[in-house]
Amino acid sequence: MEIAENAALVVVDVQKGFEEEEYWGQRNNPGADGNIASLIDAWQATGRPVVFVRHDSPKPQSPLRAGYEGNDFKEYVEERRGKGAGAELFVTKAVNSAFYGTPDLDAWFRAEGISQFVVAGIQTNMCAETTARMGGNLGYEVLFALDATYTFDLEGPFGWRRGAEELAQASAVSLHGGGFARVVTTAEVVAGAE
């Protein structure tokens, strides 16, 4: 797999609030955090740019609300910030897409000459997927590291309920099959980045 010398890693919403299982419900992919950490390490070791995205929820009860401990990055992410040889950007947002955050991610990518990026983080079918879809729409080559994401069981319309793993697979099929992004594994991406 060809990873550009200046490909960015976009780490989406890896925040402590997602550990509150009683709020979110059952999650999938217990290995996701280890995979996210290994992607950050690979990017920092090769001097590639890393974007850390934080969701500042406007909902007063959300575990991700600003000013609450759950808003903070998980420890393994926080301790890696500022450690890489490459450029680093910190984006805050209050919606699903990292492209609707502050500062403007698209403008930063264009200024840096970045045309390829990898998405990792939480939740697979929410902010990670929305960021990947928008990236595809904006003309970027998007790689979606599926096993470096996770999500939760969810209830939708008509009483329909889907498990976290089903939702993750549906995201992967929509992104890959729909041409928004190439769905890949962490191992493939790390190998391509060396």
C-alpha cells in the first residue's frame, strides 16, 4: 500500500467520555485503542503530520461536553501529542465532521499540500465515517483504518436495533463500496508508512 510521504493521520475523538459504557452501551473492537496508538507512533516516527480532533459536545448531558473530564483525550493520546517530528494540528468541533471544526482542516491540508489521509478514532459510523465521507467528497484520497475505530450498539427508526459490529461493517461497506474511502487495516497502513 502506497502511503504518501506527507499523508496525514486524522485521530478522531479519542476521548475519555467514550469509556462511559452506561451512557453509550456495548462497544465493539476492544483492540482499537492499541491500533490507534500504533498508527500515531508510526506517523510520528516517520515525521508525517498528525491531526488530533476533539469533539466538544453542545449537549449538557454528554460525556464529551466541554469542561467535563470526559472531554479530555484518552491518556495514551494525550501523552503522544507534541512528540512527533512532523506537523501537528489540533481541531475542535461540535458536529460529526472534522472538516467543520476550528481551525479549518481542508484549508490546512491544502496549505500543507496534503492530498491523502488516514482516519482512525471514535465512533466508526459517526464522526470517523462522516470525516471520511467529506474527505472523499472534497477530493482527498482517504484510507479508513477500520480496526483502529470502534462504535456502540444503536437504536434507529421503527424500533430497529443494530449491534456495534454490524454498524462498523455497514460503515465499511458504504465507505469502500461507495467510493468514499479505501477501507484498510492498521497493519497494512503501518507497513505502507515505513
